[in-house]
Amino acid sequence: MKKLLNQLTLYFKGVPEAVRKRTALLWVFFIVLTAFFFVGLFRIPDHFDMTMESWFSADDPVKLALDRFRDEFGSDDGIFIAYKPKDGDIFSEASLKAVQGIRRELMERKDNRKKDGPNYLNHIKKIDTIVSANILKVQNDTLVSRKFIGDTIPSDQAAREQLRKEAKKQKTFSLLYYSKDFQYGGISIQTDFGTIPLEEKTDFAKESGEEETDAFEEVNEEQDMSMEVDKSAVIEKTKYKPTEVAEYVGLMDEIDITIYKPEYADHLDYYPVGSAPLMQIFMKIMEEMGPMYMGMLLVMIILLWFLFKSLSAVVWPILVVVLSCIWMGGIIGWLGITVTNMITLTIMLILAVGIADTIHIISGYLHFRNKGMDHKKALDAAFEKSALPCLLTSVTTSIGMLALTLTPITHIAVFGFSSAAGVMMAYMFTIYLLPLMLDLWSPVAKKNKMVSKKKPGKYKSFLKSIDKLVPDSTKVLSPLLSKVLPIVERRPGTIIIFFASILLICIYGATQVKIDSNFIEATREGHRLRIVYDVVDKHMMGAANMEVLVDMGREDALQDPKVILAMETLQSVLIDKYGDLVVRTYSLSDVVKDAYQALNEDREEMHVIPETKQMLTQTLFMFNNANPEDRRKLVSDNYDKSHISIQLYNTGSYEYTEFFRKVKIDIHETFKHLKPDYPSMDVSVTGGLALIMELTDYISKTQLRSLGLAIVTISIILIVIFGSIRVGILSIIPNLLPATLTFGLLGLFDIPLDSDTIIIAPVIIGIAVDDTIHFITHYRGEVLKNRQIHRSLKNTIEEVGQAITFTTLILGFGFAIMSFSSYMSMVKVGIFGSMAIFTALICDLFLIPSLILVFKPRFLNKDEKKALKAAQALEV
């Protein structure tokens, strides 16, 4: 390995001259391929997927359960709009008319299709409000379903007070249509999200423009009470089209057009929850990230100018990054690889690594120019010193990112591949194109020219005035760096103990980290999203929902009182045991009790499940006659499947995951006595929330595993590269502190680690390890040359200290820009990412020299060690 590294060092020394001989050919090569890949960028939108379903494999159990639910009962992905009348009463005339008008207008607009584009309102299947809600009544010994208020809003206060009393009697109305103090109301919008077959056209509407009708029509009284089903029919599993973010946002934007009309908004304040309003706000946050990234880039540009005071030292690093991103994106586009918004993290990594590589080359180049070398010799010397460390850092970072490909989540694997490819492309441009760029326009003139007596122009005068205001960073930094080694030499052991203590504290803190993602807490205090979810949680039915799919595996099972009683029991268990999380439940058992009570003179004691199968079947039959649409939403046509809808308060993934685990146990305990009669029974937790929690769990587990694998892999590579276990360990120790710092601080201050932050952790580690490799590689070259540890450290700090300080300042302050985001996950990335980068610099300047002084690595083989000992003995 030592021989290989030496050969690579010699090779890189000759690279500038080698590419210089083929200048025209290489420029044409890079320009033509860049144009080709630039065209490929325009193919990326065709393969950009932000749907939730795309993160899961086709045979994922949670996804399969959700598909089974949607096959039978339609979408669970609706919108709930809590509203607060400005007059403080949902039963005021103005409030009722506003709610009625909103529903009517949305349904009318839904039916009037647009000619110039998709009508997102066609996603709406049904809208329920306090005005349009159905209630069960007995009329002429027949159960009927009628509107609670209907088309006519009472203008009389007494009549509306009577409605309030009637509403209180409807046990399923509370928290759905009105809050306990009647100051808040609710609009429930059912959609078809997640239930559109892949075969359907994507303009969201039937070609005829007619609304879909229920397959189950009203049954005549003469029909037998049992439901006839064609058992000979072969049912193919329907594949559904994943819901695009544009569909969510489009529908919510259309709803906003109606609800924020003056005639409605003057009377009501709105608090919408659900995937559609969440995606609407999420996209606004994403729009904010564009200027944030531009701010990050601007800070880097300003610091590049401040540190190098040369426009070429700004232009070339940025161009290397831009070209790397174009090539990486072009390859993705031409190959048709599906990507997500994680591609922005890949760009961030390329930006960091590309800037770092070019800074090391340019900093080394300027260092040797200041020593009096001409352009060519300085460039050769810079490549001799820095090209090999750049290769090692690119390889280790790429391998760390490739560790992510071991995850079963395709999108994270693609992120790992694309990031690794992007890093290596940035290295390729740095090694084979940057010399040509510096030949074309270098930070220092190639030859000293006679001082012109011509008066400088306004532009040059402006730059000179700035130069006078801004101190020479090299002159400021060099005296500071010269003080590092004397400090370290005085107390290397104390410094090691100090850093070791911090590392142990961080490791302990990391063991206390709780992985917990909460979309709402990902925004700052006072954000609109927090206010909305707080209102819905405090006053209405809760901002989250889950489903329990009850598949009994046998026809007519839901006409068995024991099954309905089991559902009722489970609902009671959920309310009693998890009242801090469960707000309300709703299922077929609630409708059965309501219908049975209505059929028995509305007596309160008859709000129960009928005791016999005959009475239950009759009750269900009459309910089906009264309202077949609602019946189909609750139980399948052959009565083998049903579900329990559970409304939850918003909380983090940690609490939800634990709740789901316990609920599965409760389900087993509640239904296990039915297993002998229904051996094919399958009762499972499902719904969009369960899918999100499963994804969060996947990401957390796979990322932690990949993170550990990346650290181990990088450690092994360093040991192999340097040919010494001791040196490999010395190399990885300074990187453990920046790597564990983020997790340690999160754990010590009880700040949860969310899935967004854990995804970017390998990026931070990749950046942190780079400067360490540069330092040790430079030290290795120096100690092999002069055999003196002190002198080698002095030269290394002098040559590399400036470059790693520059990269730290640029990347550290660049990442710190993210801390100004309104999205708290990015704030964590900004704060903890920049802290990790600055910590890595401190470790490189103080911890590594201390370790070298104590353990004295000289990178010698056995014969060289014997020769050195003999020479030292002679000196004595």
C-alpha cells in the first residue's frame, strides 16, 4: 500500500502537465459531455416521485393492508376543516348559511369541469357538515335516513336552539360536527386519494363527466334480508395510482378559492388538517428552501472571495460543483432513474466535497506561489501534496454513501448511489479540469508585469478599495496557526484526555437519543401549521386518524352479534387505555346501536348491540335500506369485512409506534375468542398514518445501521490505506467526536432525532472525515521525507492548516444558513451540522497532533524502523 500511495503521489504531480498537453481535446470532451448531460436534466421531472407509496415495496404488509382497506371502503385520505364562527356559535344563522354555502359551491364547482386543465375538485366524493349530516329516524315503522337540517336554515333563534338539543342527542356528532362548547364546527371531506386505478386517465374525471354511483343499490322490502353475492366472479386485485403532491396541493388550492370568499371568510376562520393541507404547507416550506440554498451558496462565494481575494478562486470552485451536479443529474435523467426531493441532499454533499477539494488545491497552489514558485511548479507541487488526500477523501465519502444502498428503501439507495457518483465526479473535475481552469485564469498572475502608469478603471479601483478594507486572510491566519503546535506540545496528554472525556459524554448522550418525527413540531413556534393542529386537537376530533381493518374471512360474519360486540369492546379499550391519545372511535357498532335505538322508540337503554343474530340482521337490513351509501362505507356487501376508524391527537412517531404496538396486542386479546369460529380472521392496523409510521421506522433503523456501517467501513479503509492499525485508529478517533457530537447533544438536551436529520447524518460525517485525511496524509508525506515528528507536524500545520481552516469556515458558515429555516429539521441540520464541521477542525488542529506526539506514528516498514533505531543509538 505504501508503494501504491507513493506511485499515486508521483502520478498526481504530473497530472497538470499531462492535461496541459491535451488542453483542446479535454475542453472539447468536457463541453460536449456537459451539453449532453444538461439535456438529460430535463428528463428528471418525468421520473420525479414524491408519493408516499413509492417508498414501499409492492409486498409490504402495511401497504397491502391499506390496499385491502381501500379496495373495500375507499380512501381514508380525506380532509377535515375545523372552523370557528366569528360570532362564537356554530348554530348561528350566519354560521349555518356559510357552511351550507361552502358545501353547495364546492359540489357545484366539482360538477362543472374545467376545459383547460384537470379539475382537482373531482377528487371530492362527499362533503359532510352539521347542515348535511344524516340522522336515522323511524317513519311508518321503517327506518329512514334524513338530513339533520337540510336546505332550509331556520331564521328563528328558538328553532336553532332546538337543533342544538337534537344535535346533542346524536352520539356521533360530538367533536365531528361541533366542539363541546359549540364554538367550533367541522367540515368532513371524503376524497378518492389512493383509490384511483392505474388504468384510469389522470384528468380525475370520467369522460362523461358523470359522478360515480354506488355499486350497491337500494334493496326493496320484498328482497330477502341476506345479501346475494356472485361467488363465481373472479376478482382481480386493483392497482392504485400513487397520489402526487400536485393533486393534494391542487385540491386544497381549489377549496381555498371557495372558503376564502368574503361571504364565507367574513363569518368563519378555518383550521384544515389532512394530507392535502399538510402538503400545501409543506410545498411552501420547500419553496423557502430554494432561497435558503442560494443563501448558502452566496455565503460560500463571499467567504471564498474574503479568504482568497481572487475572482478566479471563486468562479472555478463553483463551476466544478455546477458541472458535477449537471453530470450527476444528467446521468439520472438519461437512465430514467426515479428520484425524490432527496436529490437536494445529494447537491448539498457535492457542493461541500467539491468546494473542499478545490480549496485544498487552490490553497496549496497559493502557498507555493507565495514561496516564490512560478505557476507551473506551484501547480505541480499543489497536486503532489493535495491530489492524493482528495482521492482518499472522495473514496471514503463515496463508500460511506454507498453503505446507504444496503437499505430496502429504494429512494435511499438511489440517494446513496447518486451521492457517491456525484462526489467522484467532483473529484474528477478537480483533478483533470481544474488545472486547465487555473492555466486559463489563476489567482496569481503567471508572470510579473511592469506596473502600468495608466490610471485604473472604476471596477479595479473598487476592488482595490475592498482589498484595503479586508485584511489578508493568510497574514491573519498564519500567526494563529503557528501557535497551535507549541500549545499541543506542552500538554498533549491533557488534550487527549479532554477530547476523550467529551467523546465519552457524547457517546453517552447518543445512547439517550429518541428517534421521533413529528411533522408539526418540524415547524417553528407560532407557525400556521402548529396553530391549526393545536385547534383541531384541543377542540375537535384530533388531527390524525388510523384504521383497524376487520376481515373475518367469512360471509355474513358481521351479522354475528359476537363480532360486533368484539368491535365495540375494542373501541372501549382504546378509549379507556389510551385516552391521552385516542379522541374518538367510530365503526359499524355505533351505527348498529343508533339504528337499534331508533327502531325501539329512541329509548336510551336500547342503545346497545342486539342480542340475537336475527335482530342484528334485521337492524342491518333496515339500515341498509335507509342509507346504502353509508352502509357500504362501514361494511362490505357480503358482510365479511368492516373497519374501526380511530381519531387521534397529533404526536410524534415514537409515541405512535409504541401505541400501534400495544394496539396490536389489544386486538389479539379482544378477538382471539372468535378464532375457533373464524379461523381465517385477520384484524390489522392500517391507514395512511400507519404507513407514515412504518416509513419513519424503516428510515430510522436502516439509516442508523448504514451510519454505523459507514463509520466501520471508513475505519477499515483508513487502516488499509495507511498500512497500520495504529494509524487507522488514530485517523478515525478525531472523526468519532464530530460524528457523535450531533447525536450526543440531541440526547443530552432531550431533543428528538427525526428522520430528516438522520438522513443527512452521513453527509455531515463525509464532510468531517475529509480534513482529517488531508492532515494525516500530508503528515505521512512529511515524516517519510524528514523522519522528524516535530518538523513534520510543523510543516503539515503550516501547509494544510490554512486549507482545512478555509474549508471549515466556508462549509461551516454555509451550513449555518440552514438554521434560519422555518423547517426545524433543516434548523437542526444547520446548527448541528455546522457545529460538527467546526468541531472537526478543532480535532484536526489539536487532537491529531496530540495523538501523533504521544503514539509517534512514522509510517516505516520493519527495515526502516531498525535503521532508525540504529541511527538514534549512534546519536546517543
